[in-house]
Amino acid sequence: MRECSSCDSPSAKCWCVDCNEALCNVCVSAHRRVSVTRTHHLLNHHPPAGGVCPPPIKFCRLHPSEPLQLYQFVSEALDSLKKQLEVRVQPIRAWGVRVGRSLQDMESRLQELSSSQLNLQQELQRSYGILTNILKDRMDNLLREAEV
């Protein structure tokens, strides 16, 4: 028989899996009353020989009667990471919207500049044609006057 880990009584009858301790009947009763240890899992026998006890069993918060499995720990970790990532991504998305608007504004201005450039080239060609004709007419007049 083992000694109780709490009160050193020589008559420990149960084993708390969560605390990894032997308990007598009086301490088991106290263990079940205290809010911190109320949900601990008690065995009516001692752990296997050699004092090696399996790790404490954790239970699901949403389903208290279901022990947690590895995938639940991974799922909780992934949910936490997803929330953290979302917090980090929101400002980037906001910047993306602003950058998109700026890009559209720049493209619109570029189109306006291209249109203005085309209009300016056409106006210059028209002015060149007019000036060329005026100079040609003046040259013809000067040549006629020189002949006379």
C-alpha cells in the first residue's frame, strides 16, 4: 500500500492522474470539493509498477466528456495562427486597396497625357503646314518682285 501524497496517511487508495499523486479516501473527498482539482481524473488503483504513469488526460472545453486528441491541439493552434495572420493581413489589404486606387488614378492620368501628346503633335503638324505655306507664298512673292 502507498502513502497518501497529501496527508502522509499510509492508506492511499486512489491515484490522481492529473496530479500524478496517491490519495487516501479523506484527501479524495477534499480533492473533489476544491474547484481547482474537482475535474481531475481519479483511478481506484495505483499507477503501474515502477511509478510510471501516463501523462494526464486533457479534456475538450466544448465537449467535457471527450478527451483531447492530437488533432484538436493542432486545430486549436491553427485557429490561433489564423486569427493572428488575419490581424496582420488586414492592414496589408487596406494598403492594397489604396495602392489599387492610386494605380487606377495614374493609369487615367497616363491616358490623358497620351491624348494630350497626340493633340499637341497634330497641332504642331498643322502649324508647321501653315507656316510652310506662308513662307512658300512669301518666297514666291519675293522672287516675283526680284524679277521685276
